[in-house]
Amino acid sequence: MNDEELRKRLEALRIEHRDLDAAIDALASANAIDQLQIARLKKRKLRLKDQIAIVEDYLIPDIIA
């Protein structure tokens, strides 16, 4: 993948992460009984966060001082 494709992927991951956050908040505020569903969404959100970090690290490499 080139940098432009990675940037698009990064934006898509961030949008999905934001959407999951909104879904989790909606379920929690609605006093949803389905704690398993909330836990699955939170786990998915953490995986997305890890993927975002990987793509960001690739796009912005560490500078060796």
C-alpha cells in the first residue's frame, strides 16, 4: 500500500472507531441489558485502536536522534 492508501485506511479506521464509541454510549445510556454486546463492541474498538496505531507508526516513522 502506498501512503495515500494508508491515509484513506487510517481515516476509515478512525471513523469506525468513532462510530463504535457512539454505539457503546447509546447502548450504555439506554440501560441495555446486553452487557455481552457492549463488551464485544469495546473489544472491537480496542482492536481498531491498535490498527490505527500501527498505520500511524508506518506513516510517521520514529526519528532516530
